[in-house]
Amino acid sequence: AAAGAVNELAAQHSPLSHQNAPACTIVSSVIAAGILTVGWIGDSRAYWVPDDRAAPSARLTEDDSWAAQMVAAGLMSEADAYADERAHAITGWLGADAHELDPHTASFKPDGPGVVIVCTDGLWNYAEAAAELAAAVPPDAAVRPLHAAQVLVGHALDGGGHDNVTVAVLPFPGPAGGAGPS
């Protein structure tokens, strides 16, 4: 549905719109029956941050990017790949000019309560590692998710943010213990 909506934007413009078609990345998270599911295309990310900060945080997604492909193929170290000027060139996106759509999904059953952070590179460029991002998340994020998202946007802007900064914070297990979808 998201791909169709982005493609429709291209159809509403001139016949040459395929040369500079509207495009975007996407990341989503759903909680149902105590299971956390994420889906994504591109370089927008999802992170797990447990309420017990002694437990490890984790990045839940893998980028569709040049750098990620180089690392996955064993051609470069992560540090070298991300230092390259091509690092953030995305290899997957939604849009009329996108290659065959191959959305990614993954499901998890966290050991305890926490929050899922879904964000664009406008945030994670300033807190890329899961531990770095977790350090920027307020301790009351699960009960004040909007405030936590605002704090994270502020973190990116204070770091010199120059890209779009989009952040959502989803408490887990969510309302009513995660019994229904969130």
C-alpha cells in the first residue's frame, strides 16, 4: 500500500517524472500478542531499547545501502564502508523508479519491557550504534513516548542535524500488556 501511494505521486506529475520520481524509505513496527514485528525498505531503522538499561540494546534492521552491501559481501570493514562517500547510497526504496520491491520483515519476542525506536537516518547519523541511541533515550520513554521522540529529535538537531529527522517511539509490551496490536 505504501509503495502504491508513492507510485501514485509519480503518476500525478509530468511524463518525465520517472527521471526524478518521488521516493522514500520506510520502517514500521507492530506489536501483537507479545511479539514485536518490524518491516523496512531502505535505510530507515528500528532499534530495541530495554527498560532495564543494563540489558543490551539492539538494532533490529539492516540497511539497504551501498555500505551494508560491501560489509555483507566481506569486501570492506564496517568502518571503511561507512567512511566511503558512497556509504549512504541506498539500494532499496519505495518509488516508481525503485527496483523490484523486496521488503524485509523480522519478528522478536523481547525478554522484558522496553521501547522500539523507528527512525530515519536524520537521527541515527547522530547515534548509530544501539548503545549510543539507547543513551539518548529518556528513562521514562515507555510512559512518555512522544516526549522521548521529541528528545531524540533534539539530540539529532543538537548534533548538527541537516537531514530529515523522523522518530517514533513504541512502548513494548504496549497498552494492556501487548494483548492487541499497537
